[in-house]
Amino acid sequence: MARRERGSTAPALLLAILLTLLVVATVYVFVARLFPAPPPITSAALLVDRQNDVTLYVTGAIFVLAQLGLAFAVFRFRDRGQRARFSHGNALLEALWISLTLILFLGLGFLGRKAWADVRFTPADPGAVQIEVTTNQFVYNFRYPGPDGKFGRLDASLVNAPAGNPLGIDPNDPAGRDDIVVPTLTVPVDRPVELLLRSQDVIHNFFVRELRLQQDSVPGMVIPVHFTANRIGHYEIVCTQLCGLGHNKMHSMLNVVSESDYESFLRIQAAAQGLVQ
Amino acid sequence: MANSAFTESLPLGDGRSGNGGASSGNGGWGRESSGAAGVPQRAYTTGMMIALGGIMMFFLALVSAWVVRGGLASSNSQPLNVPRILWLNTAILLGSSFALLRSRRCLRAQQEDGFRHWWSVTAILGVMFLCGQVIAWRQLAAAGVFLATNPSSSFFYVFTAAHGLHLLGGIAALLAVAFRTTRRVPRTAAVGVVAIYWHAMDALWLFLFLFFMIVKWT
Amino acid sequence: MSVLRRVFSRDHKVIGLQYLFLSLVAVTIGIVLSLLMRFHLVWPMAHLPFVAGGIMAPEQYLALVTMHGTLMVFFVLTTAPQSAFGNYFLPIQIGAPDMAFPTLNMLSFWLTLAAFLCALAAFVVPGGAPISGWTAYPPLSGLGEVTGPGEGIGQTLWLVSVLIFCFASLLGSINFITTTIDMRAPGMTLMRMPLTVWAWFVTAILSLLALAVLLAGGILLLLDRSAGTSFFLPAGLVANGELQARAGGSPLLWQHLFWFFGHPEVYIAILPGMGVVSHVLANFSRKPVFGYRAMALALCAIGFMGFLVWGHHMFVSGMNPYSSLAFSALTLSIGVPSAIKTFNWLGTLWGGKIQFHTPMLFAIGFVSFFVSGGLSGIFLAQPALDTVLHATYYVVGHFHLVMGVASIFGIFCATYYWYPKMFGRQMDETLGKLHFWLTFVGVYCIFMPMHFVGIAGGIRRYADSSGAAYLAGLQPLHSFMTFAAFITSAAQLIFFYNFFRSLKKGARAAENPWSATTLEWITSSPPPHDNFGGHFPSVHRGPYEYSVPGAAQDFLPQHLAPQEAGRVSEEPQSGK
């Protein structure tokens, strides 16, 4: 039977080519790691990356198969005068496909549970360094409890940044006298750190790419997150929760330093606070 | 166009009837029982049930907000002293539902006077309920409890206002039926859907009232 | 007919067209806003002639972000696929003369228009449009001007617009659901409804339940802003140095209420498109839909499960981390019915006789975009991975692929497909195809790179990249996307030109230019007022009986009685 060309080869071919290009370009960008995230600096972050890679392989395979399958189908079955196959479907294939995707997708979730649980279900080590993070439009303030190891009481009515009390520390509370308040976050390497996130005005966020960790800071709540950094360095802290006109300027630094540098930091800050008070 | 598969009448519905041939049977919803051209009478009931689904979802959202809020520790949460007139209001609203049932029974028995009498009683009791709600608000205001005073008062005002507004809509519907302004919709259908709405608003009030009481007692 | 009666028509076809034109205006404004945003991201210090002060300020950028999202989500993606095409074609496809409640229908449109105008008004009031995003999280949106420009009357107008829109939507849903349940032609059982009707039906149920919740939450937010209540505002807030006298509210409560609406909302945006794509793929493959029953059930499953997954927008919000795993499992599960649909679309094409008319090209494009956008969602569905990607450009890329592209392709597909029926004219095929190719390549160029920006840590809703040092490295990607955005937007002018020119100059359309099987194709183009000129059809078979072995033609219209089907070849058919 003669197969008449019906002008469908050009669009079919073009679609197939474009879809193939899409697949090649996308896979290339991922495989060549053209725009990578910075290396992780905690073991928890490493777990996240591993789960990310597994997800990438699975979804990548489906992406390639589906897009190329689409490309093939539109080309192979373009109108060349043939008769279409009359079929309402195939229950077996349907059942197979449903089972496969269910297992794959839920399987991914199951595999990734530890990466979440380790960070969110387990509380910080009892001996973790506790640092309070207070966000407001558009700055971060980090408070250390000082030598007494206790945070002073806070009172919102005492908040007065221009006068040097941005957090509203109650001057009558002795525990607050040695509190250290600084604009950047300094932590010792290889020691568990617990951050207590608070916010004064609107919802903000604390995000460090290298930690693979972000958390909203919500007014009215104190939200703990913890990590153990294993690489000395300086890492950028950004706010990801829309908080007003200064949202994109809200920025700080995470300084992971050696144990001795950390001790010096605390000593210097304590002395500075003593001078101020 | 091949028209042996068409029919001149409008046997519209759930698609079950008529599977071949011309002018297939009307399937029970012929011209007399249809509303506006082509709209089967049961559509009005369906529409009202759907509308009530949306309304209930709205109140459910408010209720869950209240439950969540109630679970929060707060410096100013105090249980609300629900004004006692609410008991009377509830009884009045319940009474209005009975009046409505009575009026429908009269309509079915084709007692026009009885129907109109009890239909009016329903509307009047509805208005009395709303007046009672306003009195309750004034009592609260006199005691210094306003919308923004504390979480419980906020929710109380929101719930009673939202319910009251819906009931006002119900009263407007009662009046519309009484004064025959719904000409496109046949009266039996209109009476039917207004009754469903009214009873639903009554049930909703009972639920909300119970909720206020439970929150107060626990 | 008097002008007033024409303007305030209760005819579902007129109302559908009114919604369509409303969404065309909204999408034009939305695209302009996005071009301003993309321009600013590459040239933040450029002097713009119409900006007070010359250089766009960050709050102006954020106002663009907020209004772009609001206009697109509400007035384009919720309006065009459902209110425009659904209103026009649902009654016809089920063989009904109109919707169940025509007056209510008319009211729905005018309320939607009022909501639209109210939203636009936010641009011109003192302080300008709000800056809290289309998600309007309190306390940023709940305290008034003290949190930023645009948070005064601008935010209030925005909120009022949303509340009116919710109400209009609820009225519309009542119509869609009642009409589908009670006004189907004889013989049109549920399992013989076109998948477009299934999609509009499920979407209307979603609208009914979801918009009701947004209405409730929105009223509470309005009270917080204007009546001093504290539903969402906790005690001890110090905004702009001023202590706020609020107590005991929860910002998270807003998020729960909003996303309980917000997630079904995105399914409201895509489900009708899925229906149209199934419909069109079958038409132009000359094959029944592969697995019709599974497709219908998948629509229902996606709709139902859509209500159970809202927490995946809140993994880093401070919500209970245990809930996060539950939401994650449910979100991953919703990938299953979505995969069923994708698989079945491929199955519909497989073994077909594919004809590449413009609507078919857009339908095929939809499948590609849905695959891409859906798969990127698998990352976001896992909280551990979302912790890295939340609020980055990865999310922006994901939702634009599924909503801003796939859903839009559904709208284009529907427009090209049903234009002959609505206007009695054909759109120009060459221009249509050109529009498709440019747009298909263009949108992939705009939105694929967003994923890479996000993975590298590019944060969304940032007016520019000056705040963090590492963002500088991502600027080349931004430049590329902006370039692609301008070209792709220009390509849309082809569509507009084609659309409006063809209204008067297009070739006259026959009754059934696509040789299709469903009921809208048995009546004139455009249809008469009661849709069928008094000859209402009965239905005798399913909606996609293409290439039935033994039949004289490769399509069997739904309305043909069995004894007529054999005689089809003897009747002069108005076909291709």
C-alpha cells in the first residue's frame, strides 16, 4: 500500500530533534556540574547530597525515557496515510506502570527519611554550643550566653537598636550581663552547634548552602536547628523568606573556626562587652 | 444533519435514559417539572447542596483555625463568657425550623393559608434570632469584650457575624419566595431549596453553639 | 437585543468569552510585569522613564513580583482554562442548552471583573501595590505600612480583590457541578463524558472547597489588618522599632489556611489543561484515549489527594517535622496518578496517525513540559532535599514549568482547537505553528536555567544579586533567561495578531473542521443561542471512538445512533 506523505514529517522531525536536544542539554548540564552547589561541610549535608544524587538518577532516567519516548512516538506514528490502531488501553501495562511509579516514588521518600530525621527528629547534643539567632528587618543578630552559660531574659518593650540593645535584653537580669551579641555567626569546627531561631517582626529565614540547611524564623516561636561543621571557612548566610524591601540585602557570615580561635573569639567579645557595659 | 438521533424535547438529567432511536422517553422530567427552559427541577436541590458544601467548608476552615489557636499558649487567652441570651436565641432558631416544617406540610396538603402563615412565622423567628444575636453583642460590648479583646472574643464575633450574615441571606430568600419574586424558579423547587438552606443554617448554629459551650467548659 | 442585555448576557457562551478576554488582558499585564522584573534583574541600575526616581527600588520590584503572581494565578490560570473554556463548552459537550443557573453565572463573571479591577487599583494608591508576594504571609502582610511600602492600602485592596474572587469562584463552581450532575443528555453516562468535562467537573469541586478556605483565611487577615485582632500576629512584635500591641496569634496558621487552598489551586490551574490535552491528542492521533477510565479516575485521584499535601509548602516553616514526612509521602504518591496520565498520553500517541495541526503541537508540548515540571517536583517533595531548594529559583522554575508553561500551553491548545467553533473562523495555521515553535523553544530557555540557578543557591524574590557574593556567578544565567524572555514574549504578539485578525479575516470554519467525535462539533460554528437549534442530541457511545474497525470513516460521533453509524458514508458530512 502506497504511503502518502501528508506534510507531517517536517513537524514530527523538528519536534523529535528539539526534544532530543532538550534531553542532551539538560543531562549535560547536570553531568558536567556546570552550576554546582558548594561542597557540603557537615556529614548530615553529605547525606542530603547522597539522597539528592539518588533522586537525580531516578528522575533523570524517567526524564530521558519520557522525553525521548515522546520524540519517538510523534515521529514514528506521524500521519503517512496509515490507519491508527484502535485500542482503548491495556490494563496490564497500566497496572505495571502504576506499581512501578508507586514503588519508585515512595521508595525515594523512604530512602531519604534518615537525611531528614537525623537533622529534625534528633535533638542537638546536650553539650552543643547554643547560640540564639534573632532576625528582624533586615539584620541577623547572634547571641551567645557568655561565661555563665545562660541567656538573659528578653523583653520586647526594651528593644532599642539605636541605643545598643537590639534584642531587648533585660538589664535587671544578671544572666544577661555577659551575653554576647554580634552580627556574624562564629562557631567551632567539629563541635555540635544548636541555633535557636527567633524573629522580632516578620518571618525571616536562615540559610547556609554549605550546611544544606535552612529554617524560617517565625515571630512568636523559638525554633531549634543543629549542625556540626567539619570544615573551617567562611560561608554566607542569606534570608530566603520574603521579609520586605530589604529582603535581598539581608546577609551575614558563618565563620567556622578552630577550637582555639573560637575560645579567643569568646574572650575578646566578653572583654568588649565588659568595656561597653 | 442526521436527525433521527435527536429529540425536540429536553430530557436532560443524569444521562441514563435514552439509548437509541428518536424522541426517546423523557425519563420522568418532562416540561411540567422543569424550571427555566431545560433545567430539571432537581438541579435546584443539587445546586443548594453544592452551595452548602462550600459554606460548610468555609465554617470548617474557621473552626479549625479556632482549634489551632486554642492550642496555643497565649498571654491573653481567656474563655469567653457566652451571653446567656444565646440559649434563648438557639431555642428561637430551632422553633423557626419547626415552623418551616409546618409550613411545608401545609403546602403539601395544599393549604395555602397555612403555608403562608407558618412561612411568615419562620421569617419572623429568624429576625428575632438576629435581634437576639445583636443584643448578645451589645451585652458583651457593655462588659468590655470587643472583637479584638482576646482570641476567644475574636472568634465569637467572627462566627456569630458570619452565621448571622448567612441567616440574613436565608431571610431574604424566605421573603423572595413569599413575595413571588423568583418567577423563573417553580415555587415547589424554591420552597424546597430555601428549606434545606434554613435547616442547614439551624444545624450549623447548633454546632457552633455547642462548640462555644464545650470550649467554655473544658 | 439591547446593548445592556448583550453585555449582561446570561448565555454561557458569551460569559465564557467574557472570561477569555479578561484573562487575555490579565496575561498581557502579567507578562509586562515579568519583563520588567527580568529586565531589572540584569540591569538593576538602569534608569527607567516611568519609574518615580528613575531607578526601580526594591519595593517596586517586590510589588511587581506580588502582582505578577496574583494576576497570573487568579486571573489567568484559574480563569481561562476553567471559567472561559469550561463555561463555553461544558454545556455543549454534555448536550445541554446552558448552565443550570445562568443568572448566577453572569454574576460570577462580573464579580471576577470587579476583583480584577480591585487588584489593579493597588498599583495606583499611595504606597503602591503590596510587596508580600501572592502568598501574603503575615506578619509582613498583617501589620500595615509599618512593615514596608505597599503594605497599607495596597495590601488591603489586594486582599479585598482576593475575597471577591473567592466568592465569584464559589458561585461558578455551583454552576459547573450542578450542570454536570443534572443536565447531561440521554445516553451520556459519566463514563461517556469527554475528559474535558471530567476535568472541569473535578476542578469545580476543588474550587468549591479550596476557595472557601481562602475566603475564611482572608477574612481573618483582613480583620488583623483593620480591626486589631490577632489571628496571625503573636505578642511581642517589634516592627520598625515600634512595639505592636497584638497577642497570641500564629503566623503558621495563615500558612496552613493559605496552602490548604494553595495546593488545590495549582491543580485547579492544570486539570482543565490535562482534560483538553487528552481530548486533542485523541482527536489528532485518530485513536481513542489510552485508558479512558484510568484517565478519569486519575483526575479524581489528583483532585482528592491535592487536598492532602499542602504541608509540602511548609517543610521549613517551623511546622512539626513529623508532619513533614507524612506530607512528603502523600506528595510523592500524587506523582502516581500524574504518571498514569503521562503514560496514557504517550499510549494515546502510540500507534496513532498523528496530524500536526497547531492545537496538536501545543498538546504535545504540554506533555513534555508536564514531564519536566512534574519530575522536578520529586525533589521538592522530599523535605531533606527541599531544605536546600526551598525559596530558591529551583522552585520558581518548577512551578513555572507546570503552571506558567504547561497550563498556558493547555490554554493555547484550547484556543487554537476551539477557535473555529467559538468564532466561526479558522486561525491561520502557519502563524499558529510559528507561534508554537518559538514559544516551545523559548520557554524551555527561560525556565530550565532557573533550576540550575536554584541548585547553586539563587534565592527567589530577590530584587537583585548585590546582597550575597556568591550570587554574582549566576548572573550569566539571568542574562540568558532575560534575553529568552523578551524574545519569547515578542513571539506572543504573533498569537495576538493571529487571534484578532482571524476574527474578521480568517477562513470560514465548518461545523466539524477537525473531524471530531464530541457534541460541540455537531452544531454550527458558532453555535446558536440554545446550542443545538432545538435539536438536542442523545449519546450512543464513548467520546473518543476514532478509527473504529469496520466503520466507514475514522471517527464515530457520539450522537449518531447505531443504525446511523453504518450509513455515515452516505451522508454528506461537514468534515475536513
